Amino acid sequence: MDTLQAILLGIVQGITEFLPVSSSGHLQIAKELLGVELSDNVTFDVTLHAATVLSTIAVMWREIWKLLSGLFSRTFNDEQAYVLKILLSMIPAGVVGVLFADRIEALFASLPFVGFMLLLTAALLTFAYRARPREKREISYRDAFLIGCAQAVATLPGLSRSGSTIATGLLLGNRKEEVAHFSFLMVIPVILGKMLLDILSGDMAAMSVGAVPLAAGFVSAFTVGALACRFMIDIVKRGKLIWFAWYCAAAGIISIVGSLL
């Protein structure tokens, strides 16, 4: 992998980690186009995810600091309740990751499957856009768990994590801004956990990417990710998810047709 390829993949990761268009699906498509075997280099994959986690923290540091400040209070407060909801939302993804990780990994090699999942993402975003449930004051523990279930299902390549969690939160009647914040905060511990498992697996030692491409991929993913995170929060507030439904539908059709040619 050369530096330009690393920058391009970092840009793809930074954009698609936050926009509801599936980062895993687009990385698979980008890998096919660039001729890069990203799945064979865990170090590069972990580096890109670390960059997007840091970009989330950089954008949402006020919310994170508020949660951390209230976490150690002796009396139960809103911040502790919010952290409990995030922990609850992690359970489904943890179960899926432990029991089905190898099977899900095998699906990444199937471009038609990615295309069909992109079409499913488009349908989910369209349904969330059309639905008008009554808005709740805050995300409940039940809603947090159901949003976590959506996140677990979205481990499938081509099914957008942010699209699935945000759409699920909206369909449950939660406020747009609240859902966007919860969606981006809940993924931080999940990605950190996945990174830790990758590091402990020992595959990090087999690094075939040089230091310069690795750094270039990190910087591009962090920079673009921070911009995409801010952009996505604003898009959700304005209720414009239908834009991404159209895009996912087009990308899904192109992926399926392209794999058959």
C-alpha cells in the first residue's frame, strides 16, 4: 500500500464512519477499486478506527467531559444514567462480536452482499424519514438496548451503523439531536473494545504498511472524520436523512451490477 492509497482509504473511513452509508461497505468497495487487501493488515485497520474514535472525542469533548465529571458522583445522576444506557447498548454488539465475528468477516469478501445491505440501509433511512412518531423527552433504557441491537446487526458489511442506530432511535420516538449524540457516543467503547481484541490477537505484529502511509491514513481519517461528525449531527437535526437513502440505493445497485459484470 502506498501513501496515496492510504490517504484515500483514510478519507473513505473518515467520511463513512459517521455518514449513514456504511464504512465497512465503502471500505470494501474502495479496497476493490484500489486493489488493496485491507483485511490482511490489521494494523492499518486499527489505525483508521483509532483516528475516527479520536475525531469523535475531539468533536464531542464537552459532552464526554460532562459525562466523566458526573460519573463519580456519590448520588445517582443523569450522567451516570446516560453511561448506564451506553453500557446497555454495548451488550448486543458484544454478543455478536464474540459469537459471530468469523462468519461476519467472511461476508466482507462478497460485494453483492454489500450491495444488498446498502439497499437495506436505504430502505431503513427512508422509513425513518417518513415516520412521524411522538417525540420523547429522553432515551430510555429500553430504547438504548434496542438501539444497541441495531448497532449489533449493523456489523454486517454494507449495513450502516450510524444509519441503523439513528433510524432506530428516531423510529422509537426520540429527539433528533439526542439520537445523533447517543449514536456517536455509544460507538466509542465498542470501537475501542474491537481495537483491543485486534491488538491482543497478535495480528498487529504482521504489519506490511510503512510508517509514512500509516501516518497519512491516520491524519486523513481523523481530519475528515471530525468534519463528517459535525456535518452529520447537523444533518440529523435538519431531518435530511433521505439524501443518504438515495445515495445508498444508488451505491447498492452499482455494487450488485458491478459484481455481475
